[in-house]
Amino acid sequence: MTRAEPLNFLLDCEYQFAARQVEILDVEGALFETMRVRHNTIPLWPWHRQRMHASCIQLGWTIDSQRLRAAVEALLIRRGPFDSAIVKLIYKQAHASGFPRVYLQIINQKAENRLAEEGVALVATRFSCKTVGVPGLKYLNRSEYNSAVTSAGLQANEYCLLLDRDRYIIETNIHNVFAVKGGELMTPPLSDFGVIGVARSIIVGTLAPQLALPVRLQKFDLSTFYRCDEVFVCNAVRGVWPVTRCRDSDDEAEPRFWAAGNYTKLLQKNFRLLFSQAPEINANLIGRTD
């Protein structure tokens, strides 16, 4: 199913499925979540909910997390069951009508396990960095990311490694980036630009401490990146993917190559285990409450 169904959040916190076609959105004013479905559940829902709630607080928006969860569960029950799928959630703050708008779309899609094993390649690309709104939040407006992808001339299994004007690394067009040097994890702080992803938050706040892995939020440029021992990217839909090659779109020098390292494999394994734990959103448990 690729059809998106708008959802009205009414003032009394009731909800209903509305028209079948998504109305044209003012993308400047919308937040966005992309969530992996496994066996008709969303294992990472607590982190998605936390990010959406925190983002709304930063923007001064209202949100009812329990009703939001009920809406997602209703979608899975109505459209499911799904063994493997993706739910896209768009949240728009209320304007004159007083009603926030939630748009939900579910797409039947299997996990991409081949690239999780083989790894991906990056192309370092200058990024315009004209972020609208609060840095770190995931807005629906992706026009600058799309422009970077177009200008990079990507080949198969390549992603943009976005650089700011001083050539410090930000992220890729759809992942956060980690590098490993001397047994320590590094990832950009994203205090000026970029999206603080759910998978990044899980690694920094949960997996790294559990595994006793030191991690630093630190700015680093492309030359530092090239000197690291291993590199990986992550997002909530795909998990942890090793990076095996990186080239600079502004430089004809030979690309840098890496093998999938032990830290990457360890985090990849433990991230996958999160999908086997009892999820908070489980459409197979109708009537469950918080």
C-alpha cells in the first residue's frame, strides 16, 4: 500500500481517517518520521515518539503522544498485517483551524540486508546549509538534500557525504555518520546543521554505554575522516551499514577504502537485537494501553 491517508487530530483528542488523497503540504512547517515495521510492530517507537515529542516542545507545538501512538496502531491494524514495511509520519502544527494534522503512509518494503553486509560508498559533496528552523530536527523539506544528490552525480550504492562550507562533515543525505579512531567512536554534533537521527541517538545514548564504547560528539573534516580506522552510517530504517569507500566530488584523488570493522559489526549486531525485543507499538495486541 503506497496511499497516504491524512489524519485529523481533533481538539478532544479523537482521531479519524480522512480523505484518501494527501492535500498539498506547506513543507516548511512539517516534521517527519520514518519507522521500520517488523511483524506488524514498530520496535523503535519509543525513540521515534521521544524525538517527535522533543521536537514539538522546541517548536512550541502541541502534541498528544498517546493519541499519536493510537493512530499508528490503527493504521497497522487497518492495513496489515505487515511482515516488513515502513511507516511514514508527517506532523503539521495547527493554524487557524486549531487542528494539528497527521499524515500516515505505510509502504510494504523489505529490509536491505545485502548492503548491510557489503557496505556502501560515499561521495563528499558541498552542502548549502541553509537550514530553516531548529538544527537537529527532521523537517519534511528535503530540497537542499535533493539538490546535493543531483549535483554529486551518484552511482549505484553511493550516498552524499555532506560537508559544510569549512569542509566539516555533517551527515549523508539519509544517514548519520560515525567514524572509529583508536577504539573511540566519533560523530558530528549537528549543533548547526543536520538531523539528529533515531539510530544515532540509540547508539550514542544506549548501545555505546551498554557496550562500554567511548563516543564523542565532535566536529571533524574530511582529512580526519580519511584517517579513521573504520566508518559506518546509520538510520532507523536500515540500521548500521559499513562504509567501504569514499571519494571527493571536488577532487580527482584516489578514493579512501575501508573494510567493515569490528566496531561496526558489533553495533550492527546489537542494533538488530532491538527489533527482537517486545515493542511498545504492537498491532497484534489490540486494546493495549500505555
